[in-house]
Amino acid sequence: MLRSMDSSWRMPAAIYTMLICSSITLVAQNSSVLTGKFVARINGPALTSFGENHESYVFEITTPSHQFVVLSYAFLLYQPRLPDVLDYLHLYTFSAEENEQCEGSIEEISKRYLFDEYGTFVGVKYAIEYSRNAPHLFPLNTRLRCYLLDQKTVSLIKEIESEPFFQH
């Protein structure tokens, strides 16, 4: 009797282990290694210490093929941040998780509605801050894939290469 009770835990433990391992594999499948350049920052609301802050970037993936994507990062004020000054001549590589919920065009993501001091709508502006040395040639109306950054990834992002800048 004691022997059968002793082995009864093995089957549920094996199933539990398989479930944990499969969920780890699923998380790893959603993550991609991106190599490329920061093209622009989408300026959002002012930073706050009362909750989560959000930053979005236009990133040009350079390998295996050139394509533009949106990077989205949610963070608290005391957590790591991306550099304030971005330079298109610098190449970066890091991992990020693709997420369909934050996909959109640059026009949609960067659109800010302006109101006067009385709350009357006065217009629209697009809050795009281009990286230093970046060409202003990315598609504003094309829907772009989106990747989420986490604080661990942001703290590890390092420049891997810098292109020489020649002036003619």
C-alpha cells in the first residue's frame, strides 16, 4: 500500500514538468533577435512617477532583410531606459517579443490631438523625433509589426557597431 502511494505522485509530476517545459518553449518562440538601427522616437506624454510610462520607437531591422518595425517599451520611472540621443549610424542587436496588439502605422502611433486652454480642439501634430543621421524615408501609413521590450532587454542593449561617417 505504501509503495503504490509512493509512486502515485510521479505521473502528475511528469505532466506538470511537461506543461512547464512546453510553456517555456512557447515564450521562447515569441521572442526574436533583432539587429538594426533606431530611426526615430515617437514622443508620448511626459514621464510620470505615478504609474507606467510608455515609449515607442521606429526601428529598422537590417538582417536578414530590411524592414521597419515599432518597438514598444513600458517602464516605471526608476527602471532602465533607452538612450536619450539616438544615432542612425549605430547598429544594435537585442531580443524582443512580437505583439500584434501594438501594431499600427507611424501616423496612427504618433498622432497627438492638440487642445487650447479651454479644451477646444485646435489641431493634430505628429510627435516624431528622428535619430541623428537618419533618413526621413520610412512609410508613415503602412501598418508595421510591433515588438515589446522588457526592462532586462533594455538594460542589456549595447551598440555593436558604428558605421564610419564620411563627409564629402
